[in-house]
Amino acid sequence: MNELRKRKAGLEHAALMMAAEGVAVPPEINEELNQLARSLAGLSESISQSPWTSFLGEEIEGFVLNEKLSSGTYSHIFKGVHEKTGEICAIKIARTSDPIIANPDDHFSKQAIRFHLELCQYVDISPNNVLQHESERLQNDRSGHFVKVLSTGMHNDLFYYRMPFIEGTSLKSFEELTSDFSQFTSINLDIFERLCTVLDDFFLLTPAQYHGNLQPDAIMFTKSEFVLLSPGIFEIPDPNPDQPTITITTPAYYPFFEKNDLFALGVTFWESICRENPFNVKSNTEREALFSNDLREALDYRKALIHTPLWQILKLKLPREIRSELSMQTESVLLKALKLEMNKDGYLTGVPGFASATEFKEALNELADSGVLASPK
């Protein structure tokens, strides 16, 4: 493993020197860096992590872990039942105390990333460190939209935090259970209009607040409210003071690696309407003829800096190619949510997108009036 780390560090240094000179990083170096990260991720998984089943029956603060609720790159979440009182809670616990690196090919999982001269690097970090920063973000919430942290601590050298057990469903689960698309669209619009209000609440705080990992799995709703889980963390100090700060987020929803919840909400809306994520396109071929020259050049630049999955947008299928029943207005809103539009020459080009959650909400209101689906001919 140490030899792989040394090789990765050497290639990253070479790539940085190229970037500093304004030279595009060759594709073969990008691919080898990704392959090294994949190999390190596999070794991390096999060497340092116990299976989630080993946590079952463990007792934390009097709560016995008896059911896994979910798993992520750095943690598991378990349902806990208090031995004496029967109280139920959720406990999120680190997978391991050892530093691990996530698989760079899995854009739909949390990744630890840092940037040198815009060059994206996948880095090792201890899940203990990730969960500690995450719990601090939750405890510092001023919006009232995040899940509460009831307590924190260490269990067998693993950091954990305890949360209320939420009686509700995630947006992802709701979408998977809803088969009637025509009925779903009106409910869907209402959900996203309310989520725009949540983002407005973040913006109105001083200083403004962010989620940083907004996606269907992180959005729970009960009968009366939304509850946001699993926030991302930007600007974690690297243990090496000479290194830039580390970002923890999910690239498929934050491909610009900025704490832009509005873009993440746009990706989530696309996923809800089209029933597939716009960046889940590995098996597709690039469609360069669909894009303007300026946008292709911008995406090629991002590709040279290993900004995946952003450059995968070159493989994008248009909304009405995925669901022919969508209206042109719906397609326009979906494209704008991804900072795209079709120009007068019929090419996709980059645009600023929605300026605010309020503007996005207004567009959703207009869709509700005109209809997400095209009128029958």
C-alpha cells in the first residue's frame, strides 16, 4: 500500500507541475491516478474495515444496535433500542479509525477531495475525522432543518453520534415507490417548491448556511416537515499544514466542487423527473456534436484536471430523449437547473442557471400551471 501511495504522490506532483505551466495533464496520467486511487480504495476496504454485521448486538449508551439502516463511504447507521426503556434512536458510527480513500469511480458516494491549482486529488482521511466534523456541522445548525445530534462519543476507537429515529421516508425511497408518473409530477413539484424554501432559509441566515451533500438519500420527510441528513463538509484542515483543505461531498451532485446546494437540488429534480441522474452516464458514448464549441472546450479543460463527473455531461441524454412525454418547457427548466440551455443554433451551451432558490421556485410554479407533460396531440 505504501508503494501505491508513493506512486500516486509522484504522479500528482508531476500533474501539478504541468498544471502550473498551463500544460494539459495527459489522459494516461489521469487514468493511472484514478487506477491508483481505485487500488487504494480496494485495499482500504479489505484491510482496515470490519463487516457491518460485526456491529450488531453492540451496546452504545445503553442502546443495542439491532438493525442496519444504511451505509456510506465512511460510516454505518444503525437502529438502536435501549435495553431498559425501549427508546429507539439512530446511531451513526465510523466504519474504521484508519484513513481510507473512496473509490473515485463511485461518483454517488461521499468522497474526500482536495485541489492543487484546480487539479482534483482523491485523498485518505479517517472516518472518525469525517464524522466528527459532520456532527459539529449538525450541532451548529441554525436553520432547524437538520437532524438533531443527541450525543457523541467513542466506541472501540470509533467516533459515533446519536440521533432521533425519524419516522418518515427519504425522497429516494418515495420516488422508487411511486409508479404512477403522471400523478407523481404534481406531488414532485410541491416537494421541490418546499425544498426551495429550505434553501432560502439557509441563504437568509448570517452568515449563509449550506448543506453540501444534498441528494435524495439525504432528504427525509415526515407528515409535517423535511429533515436533512448527512451534510457535506467544505474546508476540513488537512493534517499536513502544507496541504490545502479537504472537501467531503458527493461529486454526482456537486460536480463543480462548490457548496452550491441549488445546483444539487437541480440535479435531484432532474433525477426525480427523468428517473435517472444526469451524471450516471458511464455506459453512454460522448455526444460532442450536441455541444457548442465553447462548452466542449470548458469541459475538456475540466477533464484534464480530473474533475469527474462534470465532463461526463458530454454523454448527456436530453430529458425528452429519456421521457418523450415531457413538455419543452419542462426540458428547458431541467437544462437550466444544470446551467445548460439550447442555443439558437441547436447546440447545448453553458448558462449561469437559476440565480436563486426563489427563481427556481418560480419556474416550478409556472410548470405546475402549464403542466410537466406535453399536451396530447
